[in-house]
Amino acid sequence: MNCLEVRRALLAEPRRRTSEVEAHLAACARCGAVAAGLLELDDRIAEAASIPAPDALADRILLARERRPRLRYAAAAAVLITAALGVIVGTDLVDTAGVSRHG
């Protein structure tokens, strides 16, 4: 393997090393330095990503999931009422004073 191939492999998966990659790293100091830097960066990313979850996070998520369907139903009802009123006013069943012309 050449330097470009080794660096591509390291960038794709810094912790996975084939025997070819290992052989190249043993022979090439510059690629060895790149590999060490990538392992350090990978460790720092893993450390930054492993933050503790706030207290009662699961409870807040479950409560939020329970509220959403109600909001969806309320929004759907509002749209239906608005559409119905639009049809009634648009078909001139009710005049602007609110008195029915038909009936």
C-alpha cells in the first residue's frame, strides 16, 4: 500500500488496521504520525460525545410524546373548521350580516 491508500483507510476507520496498513505504518514515520493523530482525535470525539444524560430525560421525552397527538388533532380540527367556514362563506349561504339567505 502507498501513503494515499493508507491515509484513506485511516480516515475511513481510524481503529481498523489490516496487516497491509500495519506494515506500511511500521515503515513510514509520516503515516504513523497521521495514524497517531487520528487515534487521538477519535478518542477526543468519543469523550466529547459521552456526556451524561440530564436527570428525568426519559420522563420528559415520554411526556412530550404523549402531548403531540393532541396537538395534531387540535390542528386538524382547526383546519377543518376554517375550511368549512370558507366553504359556507364562499358559497354565499350566509350573507355578510350572518343571516341565512336560504331556508
